[in-house]
Amino acid sequence: MQTVKTAIIGTGTMGRKYAQMIAEGKALPLTLAAVVCRHAEGQQWAKDTLPATVRVCSSVEELYDHEQEFEAVLVVTPHSLHPELVMQAFAHGKHVLCDKPSASSLAPALEMNRAAEQSGLVFAMMFHQRRYRKYRRLYQLVHSGQLGQVRRIQLENSRYFRTWMYHRSGSWRSSWAGEGGGALLNQGQHILDIWQWLFGMPQSIYAMIPYGKYNEFAVDDEATLLMEYPDNCTATFILTTGEGSYTERFRVVGTRGTALLEEDTLTVETYGEDVETYRRRADCTARQELVTTRTTEEFGAQEEPYPAMLRNFGEAILHGEALTAPGVEGVRALELTDAAYLSAWLGQKITLPLDAERFEQELQKHIQEEKRHG
């Protein structure tokens, strides 16, 4: 069997998970050749846990001293380091799978994408939620036309409650300087990726973000985004990491029906005819003649599809299999995030595509302000 010898840069929580999955043969055709652990504790973990054949490196420079031993790289570090490490891998002729988000802001992510396209190498992003059965079903409903023309979208998510201990679990977390943002840039990246995967990119965003609503920091722990799409489709996106209640609610309203996804339960209501046609021909004043059919689907618990994402990356390298999440698409969720931050800072609607340099200037102002206030 053909295999792809792989190195992992970063052995925090997720890096260790990926390393063990690959080492245990759960992600073939990927095999584990090396890991980069900067700290002594991580190096000891690797030596105690991984096969003796896996090279343990203390730096990226040491890793590339042995670059003939591997063909692909997984970048699983704090996201401010992603662009530099991804571009370095391409420069060494290595295929790359990058953890989310692409970067801490849009400008370096766009530079990373340009390097990826010039390299001709495989570039993937770990947006594993695209493999959730419930989202794949929603994708099918939207893109098959079963719901008709999408006219309104609503999302409310308080799933990712985070305590103060979480926010202080890394010196870089939950800050403009270290992370480049808060909830939208961290937990929100998966949700925003699913959003753009389903509906594409909006024309504009207006954001209301009460920075530090639940925590004593300068970044976001709650955000409400209002988006506009062509043909007067409107959308509302609400994310919070500060509420004790658990809510996952996703509603899509189309001209032929609606879909309501609440956690793992999908309720679909379809109409006997397009509501725009019904509106004009009906001999009544409301819904009396509108024929509707309602179905409910239960998806139940699903194991996180990380092994499938790793296998997909390997198969793309060896056999050209289509990637679940091409790396260049990682900028989309990041662009939505940065546009929302800019909108909230300026108090105005932001038109897409986002001016990455304008955002970068505003981000640097907030980094400096954050430093002044300690």
C-alpha cells in the first residue's frame, strides 16, 4: 500500500490527537514520521507515547534537517504561526494540512493562499464539521433546490461555553495580540465555515459585538451579525461563549419550504408549490390553500470525523481525491470574522470583499490599546 510520510508541527491537545490517530493506523495512507515539540514536556510525551520510529524534533529547523524523511506536514500550532509555517512547508516541497483558522487575520492568510496556489501542492484545512451528517443533509437540501430560493437564514449558537480557566489556558488566548480575536476567530470558525459552505459569501455584514461582555478582556465573547445576500436574502448569525444554556439552532427559509436544525434533529417542511406562485394565484388571504408536508430526521451522536479528514488528505496526495475542505477556502470564515470586527469597531456596514489592509491597520490599533490597558 502506498503511504504518505507525515510530520506534525505542534503537539498541543489537537496535535497529540492527530499524532496518535496516525501512529495507530487510523488515518492511512498517512504514516507518522516526525513530530515537532518545542517544550521538554511535549518531547517526553512523544517519546513515551509514539513509536520509536517517529523522530522527535525540538524545532522546525531540526525537522527540515531531515526533510527527506517526510512528504507532508500537519500544522497544529497557535494560528498566528500558521502562515509562516505553511509557507515554509511549501518552500520545502511539502503538502500541508492546516488546523483552523487559517491565520489570526486575513492579510497573512491571503499571502499563504498565494503561496499554496504557486506551489501546486495539496493544501487542506481541518474543517471537519463539513463531514457531519446533519450539515451534509442540510447542504443537500439547500443545493438541490428542494427548499427553493433561500430568502432568510437564522443561526443561534451558545454551544461553546467557555470558563475563565479556558481563556487563561494559554497566554495567547482571547486577545488581539495573541489570538487576533475571540469567539468568532476561535469557536466561530467552524460555524462560519459551515455557513459559507452552505450559502456562499454575503455582500455585506453589519455586526453588533459587545466586546468582553462576560469576561475581562478586549475581544469578543458574543457577536450578532446581520448579513445581506443577493435577491434580498437576509441573514442573522448569533454566537456566544458566555451563556450557561446550550443552544444550537439553524433555520433556513426558502420559497419551497423550510429547514430547522436543532442540535441533531432536522425538521423539514416543504410546500406543494413555490410560495411566490401561491402568493399570486391563491383565492384566499393567507395559507389556507398552501399544501405542506413535514418530516423529521434524527442524526444522533457522531464521532468527530478527524480520521476521515486525515485519510482524505492522504488520498488527495496519492490519488487526487477531492478535498473535503481545500486550504484556500479557509480564508472565507476568516474574512467574515474580520469584516464583523471591523463593522463593530467602526459602527457601520462593511461591504465584501474585505479590504484586508484596512482591517490590519485597525487591528494594530486595538492591539496597542489592549497592551496599554494591560
